[in-house]
Amino acid sequence: MIQQEGKADPIGLRCLVAGRVQGVFFRASTREQALRLGLTGYARNLPDGRVEVLACGPAPALDQFRDWLRVGPPQAEVTAVASEFVPCQPLSGFSAR
């Protein structure tokens, strides 16, 4: 669970998602999920077959989002999600790059 004591400010979360996550609508589904949760950021394919996701928003929404990333859309097979906190970047919307 993501916790940030006494703060309601948005926080940033960078995730690297491994498995069968390219060519299975992972980025588009990630965008839909992020927008549903009110997050900003992006999802993009990496040359090594993983998907990088940067999301900014409130901790409770990021918790739900990271839980969703561990499963992904029905066509995906997520094998690992590595995540780290990062400074929240002033982005508008959520893009699939």
C-alpha cells in the first residue's frame, strides 16, 4: 500500500511491467484505467519488451492502479511489476506513447 503521511498532494509512481504486455492492448487499457482513476501520466513500450508506466495522482488511486497493472487487460500475461516513487510531473491527461 502506498502511504504518504499527512499529505494529500499527488505523488508519482513509475512502474516497469514485464511479461506479454506488448501487442495486447496493454497501453490502451492502461490509459483507460488511469483516466478512470483520475491519474495523469503515460504508458510506453520499451525496446526490451516491457512497458514503462508513469502515473501521478493521489495515493489511494495509485494503489488501485498498481493492483490493476499486476493483472492488466485480459490478453496480457503480467509476470512482474517493478515500481518506484518519483517526483510527480506536471502532465495533463494520460497518453499511450
